[in-house]
Amino acid sequence: MLTSKLNTLKQFLSPYSISAFTVSEDESHAIVGSNQSGVFNLWKLDLQNGNRLSQLTFHNQKIGAVAISDSSIYFTSDKDGNENLHIYSVDQNGDNWTDIRTEANCLYHFGGFSADGSKLFYTSSKDNPLYLSIFSYDLNYGTEELVHQGSGAETYLLNVSPNSKDIAYFVRYNHSHMNIFIKKNGQDIELIPGAIQPYRVSDLSFINEDRVIFTTNYQEEFTYLASYEISSGTFRKILELDRQDIEKIHYLPSSDDVYLQTKAGPIDRLYVFNLGSGELEAVELPTDTVQQYEITNQGSIYLIGSSATKPPSLYQKRSGENWNTILENNVPMIAEDEMIKPERIHYLSYDGLKIEAMFYPAKAANSNGYTIVYPHGGPQYNEQIDYFGYFQYLLHSGFNIFAPNFRGTPNYGRTFLQLIEGDWGGGPRMDVLFGIDQLVKQRKADADKFILFGASYGGYLSLLLFGRHPERFRACIDICGPANLFTFIESCPDHWKARMDSWIGNPVRDRERLVEHSPITYVEQISNPLLVIQGANDPRVKKSESDQMVAALRNKGIPVEYIVFEDEGHGFSKKENEQLAYEAISQFLAEIVWE
């Protein structure tokens, strides 16, 4: 191991994950999906008796979403990371387990309930795996009804109208190109008809049966709040915030307030906007990022949030009061001020594009001179300032960490987001290289002591950098990264297939570029140590991606360490597996440092 003891790694990894939560209507309790026992289950948090916590389920699988209706708790869960989410229910004591929608090889994304609680709405791959469809399920009679059959690209439910007769949904062609609709009386009404350029959406609320508010970046760089009046067909921009994407909205009818969660680069913000007066008020957050938030009818705010030195916890803010931590997560025996926050740095890439990165400097007293280069996943995902226990362990062990928000990262504007589409292995790769050059120039890093470490797209980009620029990196750690863009396009989930042409490329039309951008093309140039980690049940990046990369290396006599977790998918849901994986990574890194 590194100079730090094994128990220090356990300390930094000990904070549990909170995947989802909801709060009862009377705010007497919250239901939480968490792996604090080592595996995910549902827990009940008693908000009237000292925030006492009790375990409700023992099915030991990750929780995707959770909701309360009448006396029942509804939630989604998959099987060992396969992401085929099914819908289940239990009562308030965790008893009377009921399989609601569990058809084999189908996924179900929980949507919401009818106003009277008798019907459940959801998106599913049932009978339409390429495009998905929207259904309702009568909880009293056990009957399912097709509400909307998706076509063209993956289709998702956004919300249900107050009278439960209409729905709002969007069709996603890729992460920067979507269309948004309301289905009313069997008619599909597009909220931005005749759009002259692609746009994206992320959330929608019904104000009444004739008016909705939603987020979009149509004809703008950042997403704003817009409204649409169904009877007149009027689309109108309501509110935009400087260089912030409005991502999530919650409308509270009693006060005519809209709660807005925004993203500004790597941090989140929260506002209250009154539709009637136009008054906007910023809400000070207890953390840098917000994973999920809920607003009660009484105007209380509940959220899961974290910061670089603050593990995810559940917070409560009642009207007129300060934030209260109701489910606290911490690193045992390590104070927050002993951990390290990132510096937000900026630099110009090869074409003059401005890139932001998080740079975590190890404390000088225990620095080993090495810098971990950590490209994020997605790829249209954001490296945020949130808690990652292994980052803090690496810093404690003497490593610097460089985590760039390369081109294609959201929350830096539409143009920046689109730059990665059709260019997975070009511009982003150069952004990373120019970033590490800048670190060397500023004497923040040593040119001969860079190590790559990434997961998902970050694993892919790490492999590509490692193969194309072997002289720049001492070692590489890849977690579930695609190795061959041709086979990745072919084996991706069915509902992803419509986006592949614009997102990555066409295997026939773009053959030359896909060969150039596939890490497996550069196997013979790899000579330094490589560690590959993969979940056997990964539905996004199939195990065959890692298998072929490892086989190609071994066939050339190039040593590579390969670890497969049989009960995981695209990442780690079980604390034991997470611990084993990061122990292996730590040992791998120790051998690099000590060589």
C-alpha cells in the first residue's frame, strides 16, 4: 500500500451514498435509499423523534427513485447494476412487499401519480426498447394502459397535469438536441414548434391545465425558465440567469413560487422566483452541489448535498429557519479542515478555447510529486465540487489531482457542450494535454509524473491518452471505459442507439475517424503499467469492451492487471466492492511510486 495505512482508506470511503429520498406530506418522516449498511436498501428517517433511522427493506439492491402515495412507499431498484429498474412498493413499516412493474428485461423509470393517487405513470422499454413508451398503471385494478408510444428517439415522461389527463414528455436525440411536447386529448403539442436550431430541456411543471413552465436553452447558450400557454400556443421566456443553467424546477401553487436549482460550472445554486411579482431570491446552500431537492407544501426545503470536504448528507430548511442536518454523513476521525478543497483554474486549449479544471494540490509535507489526471465520465457530464472519498485518500497519500471540465462538459454554454459531439477522441484529448502542460509551466506538477485515472468516458479518454501519448504518462487506471468505438456503438443499450450517429459517429461514414479515436488502435504503443476494472453486468459499456482491450494487450505480451466484479454494473453500489477496487488501485499506484 501507499504510505497511508489501510484503515485511512477505509475512513475516507466509509461515508455512505444516498441515491434518492422523499419526504412525507406532513413532514413527519423521510424515506431514504442508502447503502449505509454496506448495500442499498430503503430506510425511514423519523423527523419527529430525534431523526431516528430504521431499515425498511433488505433486498440489497440500489434504489433509483422513491415516492410516497397514501400509505405506501414506491421505489425503483435494479439487480446487481444491470440498470433494468423495476417498480416495487412496501408499506410504511417495510412490510407487504409488492412487485408493481417487474417484467423481465424491461426497465421502468418512475414518473409520478395521478392527483387521486390511484394511477402510477412511468416510462418503460416494454414493447419498445429502441424509443421507450409512457404508461399508466391502475393501482386499484392492476391494469396497465399505454399513454404514449415513443418514436424517433428515446422518450421520457416529464410530468402529469393536475387533472391527470395530460402528460408532458421529451424526445432526446442526443444530449444537446431534444424536443418537448404536451399530449392533450390525444394530440401531441410541441412547445417550441418550428424550432430553427436544436435545444435541450431538463424539467417542466404544470401551473394549471392550460399553462406550463419549463427549462430550455432554445436560441440561447444557457437554459432559462420559459412558459407555454396551450390554448393560445404562446411560448415565452420568463427568466434567465447569467451564465447559469436552470436545471430543476418545483412550482408551489400556494405561494406562486418556483424553486430553481441552477448549475454554474462545477457548483449548484438555489433560488426562489415568484411568478406573480417577478421577485427573485437566492437561497444560501449548505453545500457546493445538490444531488436532489424537494419542496413541501409548507415551503420547507429538503436536499441531498455535498462539497469536496463534506460527504453527502440530508438537509432540512423550514420556512424562516436556518439549515438543519437531519441525516449527517462524515469521515470518521478526520476533520473537514484536514481535507483539501480544489482550486478552480482556467487555461487556454490548443484552439484558444477556455477550459476550467479542478486542481487539488497535495499538502507539501506529504507530496510524492505525482499528479493524477482524472477525466470525468459522461462525456457530457460535469466534474463538480462534491465529495469523492478516494480523491481525499489520494491527496492524503501525496498525489495532486487534475480534473478538467474539457469541451463537451455541460453548464459552460450550448456551444461548449456540443463541441464533443462527433469528436470523442479529438478536442477533449487535446484539452487534457494542454492542461497538464499548463500545470508543468506553473510548476504545479512534474512533467514525468502524470498518471491517468478515469471511469466510463473518463476511462475511455484515459486509455486513448495512454495509447496515443505513452511518453506522457507513467501508468493508467481504467474503470469500465469503452475500448473500441465500433463495438461500443453496436453493443450500447437499445434506447441509446438513435443518438449514436450524432453523438459518436457512423461506423461506415466515419470509419477512419472512429479507428483513430478508438483506444484499441494503439495497443502496441502501450508499455507502462495498466489496471482495468469492470462490472460484469454493465449495460452501458459491456464487459466485452474491457475483455477485448485486455486480450489485445496480453496477445502482444504487454502486462495488464484486470479485475472483474461479477455483481456490479457501471460503477460500484456495494461498499465491499468499492473498498476492494480502491485497495487494488492503491496497491497499483504504490508500485508506481516505489519503482
